[in-house]
Amino acid sequence: MIRQQIMLVTMSFALGMTVVFLYELLIIIREILGFGRVMRGLTDFLFWESFAIILFIITYRINEGIIRGYAVAALFFGMLLFWWSVGSRFLAGARKLLKKIRRWVTINLEKVRTRFKR
């Protein structure tokens, strides 16, 4: 019984960290693809619905579907810990990299356009 609870807390913590990482990847993908308001809403809905299903499956398999407060706390602690330790810097770094890539692509496309105009 104790092993199940420890596993539930561990899985909740890991899921919290994973979900923040995946959500940040989703944000980056949306920035690359230039999603509008409707597509952002749709991707958010699908992402969080998927997360809820995965959380339900983990809770159901490990703890027979019983929701424990400490498992929810571990989930949120995992989310916060990832965000405070890695997440905010990861997202900021990815945005800087995307900005540099966009600038490089724009400059090189302009070079190609001017060569073909001659």
C-alpha cells in the first residue's frame, strides 16, 4: 500500500514536470507556425484534455482512481519546480533562438531575391 502511494506521488511529480516541458514545446511550435487565436485555443484544449486523460489513467492504475491531496500537491510542485528551475530559461532561450533563425532566414531570402531580380 505504501509503495503504491510513493509511486503515485513520484508519477504525479514527474508528470507535473513533463507537462510543463511539453506545454513549452507546444508554445514554441505555435510561435513557429504562427497560430491564430482559434488554433491556439484548440491546441490548448487538446493539450489539457490529453493531460487530464493521462492523469486519470495514472491515478486509476496506481491508486484505483482515488484522488489524493498529496498526489495533486506533488503534481503542482513538479510543475512549479520545472518552471522555476528550467522552464522560464528554456522558453526565453528558445524564443531568442527562433528570433535569430527568423532574422537569418529573412536576410538570406532577401539576398536570394535581389540576385534573381538582376
